[in-house]
Amino acid sequence: MIPSEDFVVTDRGGIVENRHRVHAAVVDAKGRLLYALGNPTRLTLARSAAKPAQALAILEANGFEPYGFDDADLALMCASHSSEERHIARTRTMLSKIEAKEADLRCGGHPSLSETVNRAWIRQDYTPTAVCSNCSGKHVGMMAGSRAIGADLEGYHLPDHPMQVMVKRTVAELCDLDVDDVEWGIDGCNLPTPAFPLDRLARIYAKLASAADRGEGREGVSTRDAALARIFQAMARYPEMVAGEGRYCTVLMRAFDGAMIGKLGADASYAIGVRASNDTRRLGAEGALGISVKIEDGNIEMLYAVVTEILEQLGIGSPECRRPLATFHHPSRVNTMGVATGGVSFPFKLGGSKSDGDGSRPAALSR
């Protein structure tokens, strides 16, 4: 294979077929950049990886307790779910709790993120509607937050709606940026989606994991940290609500059993929050870790492979713990007759954050 720094490489018969450029950042609970790949400050649309931060704004708007939502509902607010029956049913129940209707949702139906669900829909000649959107939980949460702050449901998805103004402020604060330093576009589900340097996405997830370390109900924990801890715990306890059967986020969080959360963003962004452990301390982290990854060409299959490779290079979790991720780490390359045609390789090495002071590339991670 031809060395290709900062790329994941696919081959066919040993011949390089594609190189997918990778950007990554690894930060600790203090926000220090510990390891990097490619451009760790690349302006990146977080897409659905921003959902836990958006969920924080809902909690802080008091859009949770008055409606009797539970932690499984909170996990769905953070989800890019597979539109399985449990996801659709919970969305409908959440709508009833806020006395809203499906017609109030400003997201649309689309094919499921799960091929299994899609095949079932085709057999049934089923047309997905708004409650089937993978972002339906977030939309209901935004509606609940709007009610809680006394704003109209109409237009809850628009950038200048009071709920979205609150979301913008919350996201910027979690990134340790001014509100004007975060850029915004419109996501596939019709809600605003933020763009900021990639390492700031890692910083958000480090804060989520760090808050979980401090504990939701402990004395001296701030209201914000308690809310962040609750979001972390909800995702970790209900990984099936965050994605679905066989999906990477669900498999990852089940494998790490409360030690980590992970969340996909469309067009191949990903973020992970890792609670403090011997592994994080060995890496020089003060407290928890946040990891963010972006594949330049938007290939999600390569994203999952790279995220798993980064966990392995960092030595987070035992090989046994990471084993459920093996099929994502090395996806099979076979033709229509089942013949192996090639593979995936990872010539990149994470670099440490320290350089010689002359701007040169950091040394590779030493394990």
C-alpha cells in the first residue's frame, strides 16, 4: 500500500481504489487538545452529533419535567433513530404528553436508516410520515421547550424562534465560543444545525463525560452539569433509542456499558465522550476525553471504521470490549458472488498535541 497520511484507504486486489481524508481531535475535560489528525480545527457542520447540546437547551428551558418525560424520551431527543416501531410509538407518546399532533412537526418522513426497517416498509407498501423521521425526538423536544418558555409552537424550527435563539446560546457556551463565532445552516430535518471548529465538538462531549463523572445528584454539582450528566446517562442507558439494532452508535454504547457515549452526524461526523479511567489518564488527560471525527468526503462506512481505529490507537477499552465493533472496523469487501475483492487499511497515526514550536506536525501517538 502507498503511505497516505491522514487518510483511510480502500483497495481492490492490492490496488488503491479510494483515499478518504480524515480529520480528528482528542481533547480532555480541560479542553486541551491531546491528539489530532488532519485539521483538528476544521470548520465542521456537526449535524446530528450536536443533538445532546440541543437537548441541553431543552432541559434548561424546563421543557422536560412538566410533561412527564423520562430518560428514554431524553435519549430519543438525542437520537438519529432507525424508525423502528419503538421509536415511532415513543414519538407519538411524547407528542401526546405535550398535547401536540403529528401535523405540528416540522420534519418530514424519509426512508429508514435501517435496511431491515426499509424492507419491511416496502413489503407493507408503507409511506413514512413525520413521526418516522430519525430526528422526531429532537423535534418533539423543541416543541416542549417552546411551550415551556411561553413561545408559540408555530415556527419552532426557524432560526429566529425564541427556542432556537436559546439553542444557539447554549451550543456556543458548550463550545466556549461567542454566539457570533458559531455558524448555522439548515439540517436535513429542517432544524438549524451548527458549524464550529472540529475540536469544539470534542470539547462538548468531554463536558458530557466529565459531568457524568461528577454525578447527576451529588452535592456541589451545578445545574448545568447535572443536566449534562443526565443526558450522558440517558444515552448510555438507552442506546437502542439513540440509533437502533445493528447501528454503530447502539453497538458502541452497549459494548462500553456506560463508560462512553457516541453519536453520528450526517455526512460523516462523529463524536464520543469517554468517562475518566486508567485509559484516559494514560493518555495524559485531565479527567474525561472528547473525540471528534470528520471524513472529508462524507463516507459513513469509512467513518465507523476510522472511529473504531482511533479507539484502538488510543487503547480505549480492552480488545474484548471493542470486539463487537470488528465488522465496522474492517468492513468486508466482497463481490456479488461472495468473493473477497479487497480491504480497508489505516496508514494514519494520531499525532500528539505538542510540536517543536515551529508549527511542524506533532509526533505520532506512542502506545
